[in-house]
Amino acid sequence: MCAIFGIVGKFDRAKALQAAKVLVHRGQDSCGAYEGDGILLFHHRLYILDPDAKQPMCEDGKVVIFNGEIYNYKDFAASNDTQAILKSYPDFNRLQGMFAFGLFDGKRLYLAKDIFGKKPIYFYKADEFFIFASEIKAILAYISEARFNQKALSSFLSFGSVAGRESFYQGIYKLLGGEVLELECQSLSYSIKRFDTLLQRRECDLKEALVGAIEKRLQGDFEVAALLSGGVDSSFVSAIAKRLQGKLATYSIGYKEQKYSELPYAKEVAKHIGSEHHEVIFGREDFFEVFEKLLYYFDEPIGDSASLPLYFLMQRIKQDGLRVVLSGEGGDEIFLGYRQYFEFLDLYRAKDLKYKNWLKNYFRSHFSPNKEWEWYKRVFSDELIFRSSCEVFTDLQKNLFLRQNVRDGESVEFLKLFLQEWQESGWRKEIDFFTFLDLRVRLESLYLQKLDLTSMAHTIEARTPLLDKGVLFCAYANEARAKEAKFLLKQIAKDYIPQSIIERKKRGFSYPVIEWLLAKGYAEKIKKINQDTGFFDASQLEFLIQSVRRNRFSRHFWLVVAFLVWFERRFL
């Protein structure tokens, strides 16, 4: 795991090197640079595998800098995973793993990102140069300006992230999973195309695929630990990792407020699998201390409040001297663990109701701010119903809340690249669409960004074995996937984890974040920032504050707090 940085064209060498050093937290074992005519490539390394695999790596007239892991590097007759990228050129879809890399062949620069979009890569083009980096902060350090992208706010309120290629900064874009950018270094013109897609099916033994995916992610020269929440996904990953590795350190986070804590479930699993278990308690003062730190590490607003306890947990793992940790991301999306998926299936069936027009008019004249009203309105208006399970503000809510006109269906605009990929695939099943869109929005844009930034802030490599090509394609091919929530995974996991964990009712991750914010005076704080910026309608903001005091719209409240505090820090 590492940081990559590069610049092509006419540029200030000393300034570029200083900008690259901003990313040192992502890899502190070594650094290296490649300099050619009009090009600089820089690399910070976190050593996990093969101490001699220094970067930038040059071979056969090509140079590569790489962030991530290629788990099937031996398929390329390569001695390490960096060399596998050079040998894969130009057929990158054979690579299996998590990666973001820059490859220079003497005339063109290629930037590519793994199929799930696990590893970040951002880019910016000016008249005289093209620059890219693992994090936005390095680009900002070079261009010395940060212009706010108003359009990003609307996407953030919808999904807790900026879906698609845009960012919160004008002109700074991100590559999406499975895409490759090809830059002509002389003219600085570039194109982006897809080299791999999530929409593939492959018949296989799912148990073999799952165990193999976890086994691959144990490779390296260091012991691997695991995050353990006590849910099915992390429990299964931990159980298999313990069997394969022989010993395993597991980590769970909890709170003094017992109603939020899931520590007993994690402890039960740890005892069952025989892991060396660690419990970490996250308190109110820890929260505000971490909040300050994450305002630096997150270059954009913190879309998921779970980022704060996760950062705190990674801090403890770092203190224990570990470099690699497994996480259970992807299980809910691939194996349909969210109740909403089955609720939306019912909504899609309602599209065929006989008296839809009457109901459409009725709903429009009886507005409710609740999400369920919006869902039915989409059914009766023949709009796109499912827009990811992490949708927060609906378009109509934004129309009330923002001091601008937000038309119906605006949030669909942020999904257009994903919808185009879906439509071109020829796939039609709603349940497959739910998984695909959530992998692109909930996972890639929100959760994987959270995992990368919180882990790399502590120079830790986080691996997600359930997000594996073989696992996804095999799950897609199994007709029993939609039988019930997590059906396929639970059928396999029951042989490895306690039955009580298999049967326990799923509960969303929660902790006293709203209680702490209100007690600390953040209601008044955000009203003051809003007075200075004018982003939100004051009466609607007051309505939101009063609602959250009654335990309603808490996710909406977090997004507003996260955005306004971030904007004040970055632009005021």
C-alpha cells in the first residue's frame, strides 16, 4: 500500500516534489522518483510484500508507480505484484486485486483503477500540465487554489458522497473502478474508457471462491489482523482467516453507552474462532479529537459518521504494530443484506398498478418529507425508483432545503455513467441492479473511500476479501441469491461461526454521534456557519434541528454538519 503522484507537461519541479511529500502518511518505508522529459512520477511505499520491489519500477521502456496489491501476480510470471502490472500492459483486465497505478510507456501515461474502485486516484488538467495523486490534498498543494464545486453538494446530500467522476473541487476529478485514462503526454489530451465491468456471471463453487478470496488476502511478509463487528460478514472473514493463518488478532469498537455497543457479539465470535481479541472503547472526547484530525485527512466532507470510530480503531491497530487488516465490506451488497432491497422489489412490482395516475395526483397533493413518500411518488411517476440504498436527501427534500431550484430526478444525473453501463450490459433483473448500483455508489463512492482514508492515515493496508471478482461473479450466477437476505453467505458461514450470529437480526451501525454533537452545541454552530454562507434555507435548517432532537432525520443532520464544518475549514 502506497501513495502515487505524477505530473506531466511544463511544471515547477521543486513545487511538485513538495506536493508529493504531502502523502507521506500513506507509505513511510521508502520513497522514489522517476524524472524524464516533461514528466515526474513519485512514490511513497508501505512495504507489505518483497522488500526489493522498489518503485518507480522500470522495465522494457515502461515505468510504473502503483498503490495496492495484485493477488494473482504469479499468473504473469512476475516476481512481485508491481512487475505484474508492467507485464499485463496493455491488457489490464487480467489483474486481480486492489490497485490504482500510473504507467508511462515513453509517449503515453495510463492511469487505471481496480474494478471495485478500492484505491483512489484523482487528476487535474491545466493548460500546461496534467497532475494526478492518491489524494486530493497533493493536487491542491501544487495548484495552490481550491474552487468549490457547487454541483457536488447536491450529490453529497443525496448519497453522502460525490457519485461519479466529480469532486468538491472544480476541475479535480476521480477515476472510477474499472476505468483507464490514456494521456498523450505531448498534447496533454486524454480519453477515459472502461477496461473491466462488474456485470459478469461465472458459474463456480461459491465456498471455494470465498475461501480462496480470503486466502489470497493473507499474502505478504506480515501478520494480518481483522476488524470484527459481530455481524455475519466480518465474522466469516475472521473465522476463515484464523483457520488459514493459524492465529489472528481481531479488533472491535464499542461505547460506554451500552445500547449502541455490539461488543458482546464480537466477543462471542472471537471466543468461537479462537482469535486474540481486542476491544476498543470510543468516547465523546475521542469523537471530537478525531473529528479535528479527519478534517485534514478527508479532503471532502465526511459522508459517513462511522469514519470517526473507524479511524480511532485503526489508530489502536497501528499502535499494536500491525500493517494489514481485513474488513468485511461488500457482503451486504453482494449477498443482499439490506432490508431495503426487498422493500424496493415490492415497489418495482407496484409499477403495474392499474390506477397509478390517480395515485400520482393524490401523492403530489399530500406531500410528506419522509423517504417512503418519495419512493411511491417515483413509482406513480415512472421515475427511476432505486438510486442506491444510501440515499439520504430526496430531490424534493433538497428543493425545500437548498436555496436553489432542484428538479425531480436531479439525483439521477449523478448516476448517469453507472446507468449507461447497466443499460449497455443488457442485464434486466432489479435485484442485480440493486447490487450493481450499490457497489458503485454506496461502496465505491462512500465506504471504500472511508476505509482507504482512515486506514492510510495510519499507514495501514485494509483488504476487503468479499469484494473479489470471483465471489461477485459467482454470486450473480446463483439464482438462490435473492431467496432471502444473506441466504448464500449464511449457508456457508454456518459451518464456521456461531448459529446465534447467523440468526441475529441485522442492525445498522450506530453510536451516540447525534447526542454528542447536540450536547457540544453544534446546532448553534451550524446555524452560524449557514448564516455566513447561505447554503441552506434557515427555516428548513431549524426544522431539521428540531426533528433530530426527536430522533428523526439523523442521517440528514450528520451530512449538514459534516458539510458546513468542512466548508468553514476549507473556504472561510
